[in-house]
Amino acid sequence: MEALVPAFLLAVLTQLCDKPATLTAILADRYGRPLTVAIAAGLAHAATNFATGVGGSLIGPMMTPNARALLLAMALIFGALGSIGSNKVKDRLDGWKLGSIFTTFLGVLILSFGESTPFFTLALSTSGQPWFAAAGASIGAFGVAFVAAVLGERIWRDAPFHWLRILSGIAFMGAGIWIGLGALRLT
């Protein structure tokens, strides 16, 4: 249970400013089916997080506690660096003719593998609670996808996430450095 809440919080903070939520809002407007798009996006996030949870359960037993802490520190630092980047979606999937469910599922699945949330899930999964980490991250990501789908592209893009990106980036960087220094036994 220790991994459930941190995974949930990290997923919410990162997904609010990441590309999968923006793509979900775009597709919900295009198809006019926000609930269907949100569910498909949630399933894509769940697939990504459970895959990284399995990976974490496989490598976790081979890692020392300091190595696990260092992996979490790296995930936080990369999450901080990712929050600085743009959340603009380069491909709006206009040419995809797979329908609302499959376009959303595949598009969000592809985007989510390159984002911070699966890296956090992997890092938290190595501590021996991969299913709780995956479940927490999936619930958090689905919550954000649901809100993005209901609000739609225009409102989602106009939301003042700029300061949230900066503050979460600073918090992730600080926590990552602190945990990393502890893992390296420099504190």
C-alpha cells in the first residue's frame, strides 16, 4: 500500500502537464464522445503502468535499497526536466481512421511510454509493491484523462498549467536531488 498514494500523486502532477492529457482532450472534441475517449485513455495508461510494474517486479529483487532509491531519484529528476518541456501534441492523429476507442487507446499508449509517469511507476515498483504502484498511477492518470476529455481541447489548453509545471518541476528536482544524495550516502 505504500506505493499507491505516491504513484497516484506523481501521476496526477505529471499528467496534468503532459501530452497524453492534451491528446485526450483533442480526441474527445473530435469524436464528441468524452466518456469513451477517457475510458480508452485510462486503459492505455493502465496498460503502460502495469507493463512497467511488471518490469519493476522483475528487476526489484536484484537491486539494493540504495539502487532503488537512486532509480527513484533519477525518475524524479527526469520528471522535473520533462515538466520544463512543451506539452503541445505534434501529431493530432488526424489521419488515424480507427474510431474513437482504438485511436485514443493507441495514441495515448504510444505517448505515455515516453512520459514521466511510467518511469515513476517503474521506480516505485522495485520496492516490492508493483501492483499498488501501477494501480495508483493508473487511477491518477485516468482521473486527469477524464477531466481533460470532459473539458475539451480549448478549455484544457487555456488552463493555467504553466505555474503548476514550474512548481512541480522544482519539487521533483528537489526531491530527486535529496533522495539521490541519500542513495549515494552523501547526506
